[in-house]
Amino acid sequence: MSDQDHGDQAFRKDSLYGRWPELTHGGALSFLRRKYTEDLNGADVAVSGIPYDCATTYRPGARLGPRAIRAASVQLAELKAFPFGFDPFDHLAVIDTGDCFVDSHYPSQVIDTIQSHIARILDANVLPMCFGGDHFITYPILRAIADKHGPVALVHFDAHCDTWDDDGERFDHGSMFLRAKNEGLLDVANSVQVGIRTYNDSDHGFDILSSPWIHKNGVDATIAAIRQRVGDTKVYLTFDIDCLDPAFAPGTGTPVSGGLSSAQALDIVRGLGALNFVGMDVVEVSPAYDVSEITAIAAASIAHDLLCLLAEKKGAVRKPIGR
């Protein structure tokens, strides 16, 4: 093997497709070893970190989430995707644009900074995949998404509804989806919340698939319910890692018992390939509370499998893999 075809492909490889061997324990840490670049030409998906966590209501630290998710992705970049049986990057051009420069010392600029960052990606007709950061980051992302696509359906994985009372001004990762609804960013009639296990006096029009309901009815019924609710509407998928039970995701700011297992969540995500995605994020990974990277690994795996769904839309074909 020559020095020309292995190692540090994040900044050495020219093509956005395919991959070459890396040391899992070394090398440049882009997400899934994709090329680090701000050049959006030819890209299908732009991965971007949004390292902001000043809207948290309990434990901080999610600003370090993007870094942790990238580091946790190294083994996923080694082999063909499980259980898909293909290399998604044979079909899908994915870049890592690094992190949005969010200066939390200027809170009045945070929303506009994130919105402008995502608008640039959307203006190039590239799909954004973002890593939080706390869940408030999804609000300015949705503002950019709605400017491009109009109101979109939301598929929202979470322990919390995030639709508690909102005054239109506060920075709170528990109320921004009510604000998004009130501002007309969301097509609530086609939106669904998955894994919820906290109480709100109103569902605000969202279809709620609670965690107990999912445990009782199973993965297949959950996938069917999501598909039926969303239909062919343009959809933004947001995955708060605290949708998982703390046994599977301790490294998060507001853990709630009784959640999904990582296996359940991955099975559900893998069944959503028919949806018309216009953007997606994985948020609320707080590595200071993690154990052996299990939260970051779960987050990286969810993001990886979402990319595999997009690769299928570009022609990748799942292959049988035992029973």
C-alpha cells in the first residue's frame, strides 16, 4: 500500500465518494472520515456541528457533542454498513463542514448565526445533517429549512415534548417546538413525536408515540405509525439522544428512565427510508456524563444509518445478512 491511498482522507482525499483505509485509533477525526471542506459543490449531504448548549435546563456539556460524535464514528467508517450490506459512500457524497462558529458570549447573535450557517448549505441544494449542541439549535435550523421548503413535518425522537410554554424570546431547549409551531415553521398535522415520557397538558396537535406505547406495540407498529402520519410530506428528523433510556445513553443533559434501547431506536430509524427528508440532526450528547463513549457511539450510529437511508435513495441496495 502506498502513502497515496491511506490515512487522513479527511483532508488528503480529493473525491467525495468512496473511502480508503484509516487507523481507527489515529488520523483526522471528521465524521465517518469524510472530507473536511466548506466547498459544497458536488455534495449531497453536509455534516455540521453546532456546539451551543446555553439553552439547557439541567446538565450542560452538549457543546462538546459534535467532537464526541465524530470521534465515536471511527469504527463505523471501517466496514460496509450493518445491516445494509453496502458502503453508503459509493453512492452518497458527504462532506464534513466542521462546526458553526457560534459565539455564546453574544446571545443576541446565536439564532441568526445558526440560521445563516444552514441557509448557506440549503442554498447549494445540499441536505444538512447537524450535531448538537442542545436541542434549541433545531429552532434556527428549522427557520432556515422553512425559508427554503415552507412548513415541514417534524419527526421528533425525544424523552421530552419540547412544547412547554414559550414567550417567543427565551432560550430554552424545552419550548422551541411550540415557538416553531407558532411561527408556522412546522406542518404539525403531519408531525410525530417518538419516545416521549414526560407530561404536557396539551399535545399542540402533534401525534405522540410515547415510550410505553412503543414498548407495548413494538418497532414495526411504530414505523407504520410514523409513515402514516408523515406520508410524502417534506420532513425534518431531529433525534435527541435522551430518547434512549439512560442505560443506553447516560451522557446527556436531561436523562429520563423508561426510554428506548439503542437497538429499538436503530430499528425504527432503519424503517424510515421512504420519508422525504430535507434535513436532520442528532443532539444533546454531553460527553462529560458519558460512560465508555456509549452515548456518542449510539449518536454516531443513528447518524450513520440516516445517511444509509439517503444512500438508498441514490441507488444503494440492501443485501441479505443472515437471519
